[in-house]
Amino acid sequence: MILTIKTILALQNKITFLMRYISNFIPAMVILLISSCTGGRQFTEQKNTAVDAYQTGDYNKALESAEQIIMKSGEKGKSAAGQIYAIAGKSAYQLEAHDQSRDYLVSAREDGYSDEQTIVFQADNYHRIDNLSKEISLLEEYIQKYPGGKYINTIRTRLFQTCMESDNFELAQELWPLLDLQSKSETENLEVYLAINQVLNNDQVCDSVASLILDANPEHESSLNWYAEKYYWKAENSYQAEMKAYEENKTRKQYAKLLKAFKIVTVDFKQSLDYYSRLYNLYPKPEYAKYLGNIYARLSDEKNAKYYHDKAL
């Protein structure tokens, strides 16, 4: 092949252009690669800083480092990894910035990340804004995922407490035996257990629980009211039944039976009177005055009956 001068010149021009392109492209690629490596190294360093700061209890630094990563990811049109949102959310929780914590932990879960603390902290975040359904969902998730977890006693106890609010009485009965002894001795939990067993008409359990509460706090209103109502209705129902029986069969035998029953009824009314008197002195509510008036009327004490009935108006 014979090359003409024109062809040779054209080839030289192409070679010159190609060399210039390569000379410009290679440095740009080198710069890009260096920048990429540097950026990756900086990200890793910031992530490690956030993780280390959280683990050592420096929550301000952990939050700041995590938020820097989140911001830089956003500038690139991307979301940060779920772990980074989790660190931000857990740090914010530890700093009592609960709204901020809740938002970050939502983002962590959306990216598929969760651990023991994210579930526990987020459940409490929802508790603080009275979002009961989301709180219960997280509590149940924790128990399912971490049955031997670090926070299992706290989570079981809180789930038990929600049972009264959610009317989940069967679950409450299942959870109560699983609570630790400390939780079972706390008045707050005993109150819930008392209320649930009242709904379920488990009178013997209510007697036992109310007694435990009153041992710790003799002025506890719900427990005093349990015994006051118990003895009142026991006496009143018996009184009504015996009176009805006598009205239907006015014989000497039935009258003797009525008098005998009244002795027992009087004992129960007096026990109820003792509890309602304590209740009214501590919590002077019209409903307690009404019961006191009714009891005094049954005991034929018209003066006190009128006094308390007037207080009930």
C-alpha cells in the first residue's frame, strides 16, 4: 500500500488528537479514582466515628457524625444506610430528642435495619405520643425476635400494662406468670392485674392482689373500693333475697331464718362500712357518700343515713 503525503498528514493529525485526548483523560481518571478512594475512606472513618462514639456513650458526637453522613448522602441524591439512621435515632433517644429519634428510627426500619435497642427505643417513642397500636406491634416483635434478650423483662412488663388499654385480657393472663418477681411486686402492675381480674370476675385473685397492694399502700383507692363493693353487694344481695323469701312465705320459720340471715348481713355491711368510711375520708366522692348512706339505712341509723345521702347530692 502506497501512502500519499496527504494520507500521512491525516494520520499524524489523528495520532496527535488521540495523544492529547489520552493526556487529558488519564489525569482526570486518576483524580476521579483518588477522589473516590478518599470519599470512601472518609465515609468509613465517619461511620466508625459514629459507631465508636455511640458505644462509648458520647451520644452528641455519635449523632453529629451520623447526621453528617446522612446529609452528604442526601446531597448525592441517596439515602444513608439503615445502620447510620439507627445510630442517629438511638443517639437522639439517649439525648431525649424523642421526635427526632422516632423519625430516624423509621428511616432505619425502612432500609431493613433493626436491633434490640431500635425496637425498644422506638416502642417507647410511640408510647410517649400515645400511639398504642404501633407500640404494641414493636413490643410483640421484640418478644418474638429476642425471647432471651437484654430488655425482655422490661418489654414483657410494658406489654402486660398495655393489655388493660387494649382489652387484651387473655394475653395479660398469659404474661403475668412470665413477669419477674420485681415487676410482680410493683404497685403499677398489681393495679393492672387487679383491674383485669375484676373484669374477668376472678374474685379470689382480686382479693389476693388487693391485699398485696394495701400492704404496700393502705390508702390505695382501687383496692379499698374492691373490698368496700365486695362486702356491700354480698350483704345487699343477701338482704334482698331473704326479704323476698319472707314476703313470699311469712311464717315463723321463715322469719327466724330472716333474723339469722340479718346477723350475717349486718357483719358484711359493717365491713363494707369500714372500707367506705376510709375511702370517703381519703377521697370524699359523692358515690362513696351514697354507699355510706345506704349502709347506715340498712343498719337503721337514720341520722347518719340522711347525713351521707345529703353529701351524695
